[in-house]
Amino acid sequence: MYHYIVYCLGIFFVVLECIVLFYVLQTIINMGGRVRKVALFLVAPILQPMQSLVRHSIMNTFSMDLSPYFLMIILFYLERLCNYLLSL
């Protein structure tokens, strides 16, 4: 049962990484208003806490939002942690 839970969490983190990557690509390459709304709708619940943490830290920049990049790094490490737990 433990392996199924960790495996599902790993898949969940991979899906979140893909959604955040889609959001980052959409901000770099303008894909239109409708795509922007869909991307923001999908990413907003997990991006808002990260934005508030970055806003109150030393990493706050006014020219660029770094929170999606930090979020991708955190999700990557959580996925790797799940893979490590599965290998035990």
C-alpha cells in the first residue's frame, strides 16, 4: 500500500511539473488570450503561495516573476524524493 501512495504522489508531481512548464512556456511565447487564461486557471492554486513567499524574500525582482521557476525546482525534488522512496 505504501508503494502505491508514493507512486501516485510521484505521478502527481510530474503532472504538476508539466502544468507549470506549460505556464512558463506560455509566458515566454505568447499563445493567445484563451491559452493564457487556461494556463493561469490551472497554475494559480499552486503558484499563489509560492509568489507570496518570493514576494517577501530577498529573491523579489520587479522585472521578472521567479516563482514558477522555484516551483518547478521544488516539484522536481519532490518527484525525485518519491522515486528514491520507491527504490527502497
